[in-house]
Amino acid sequence: MAIESILECSKLIAGKKLKIAFAESATAGWLASEFSFVPESGEIFLGGIVCYDVCVKEELFGIPKETIEKYTAESSEVTELLAERLVKFFRNDISVAITGLTSPGGSETPEKPVGTMFIHIKMQDKKYVAHREVFTGSPKEIISQTINKVGLLLIELLST
């Protein structure tokens, strides 16, 4: 069963007859998996692309290498481009993109520690959310908290 915030936002998405798709890096498909567990999955969920490695961001999504070198693969700027370019692959109304750092060894800095996650949600009606948050815990806990936050952000966005 999906977590509560995903269940709740899925009802709102279905009620508005919208479709959702995902570009996931740090969450590696877990967010899309959560949406497969909701009763409305067949009505709202189109699919997702796991773009964990930088080559997928560059080659599939066409993110310029210069952008990744300037901001890193785990950045607000790259996440925004993933959200914007997701409609190239799906006929979706809502694009959700996530990048971030769930464990050491990436682009972490004192300003961007492990646990920093970037969430961008873009709706075709021009509503947009850019969210950065630092979560704590194990990689699994960081991902779980990120997924819950996506649900809460979608609820807020769809309720306005």
C-alpha cells in the first residue's frame, strides 16, 4: 500500500482527470512505484524514467554537459530541466523530477550535505513547484521522506 500522502494526492489527481509521470535520479524509481500501489494508478500514472547516472541526464534528457559541470547532476537547475523535458516522453499533465544525495560520494559540500534533495513539479497549466530540503537518516529513510514530501507538495499544488 502506498504512503498516505501519495494516496491522498492520487485522489486529487484522479478527481481532476490528470496524468502524472516521473524523472527520478536519487529515488531510483521508488516514487513511481508508490504511485503503482494507489487504487487510481490506472487512471493517473503513465510511467517514469530512472536517470540515476549522469549519462542518462545528458543523453536521454539532453541536459547540457556544461550545465551539469556548473551546477552538478544533483542540483535544482538540473532537476528543473528534467521536469521540463519529461513531456518529451509522456503525454502527462504533471511532471515530477527528483535529484539529490542519499549517501556520501557524490557532489556533497558543506552547503549541500548528504540528505539534500531537489524536487521540481511542473504542471501543464503553468503551476510550478521548486523545492529543496535536507533530510536525515539512512539512504532509505531519506528517499522515504522525499517521497512523502512529493505527496504533500502535490496535495498543496492541486488544492489551490
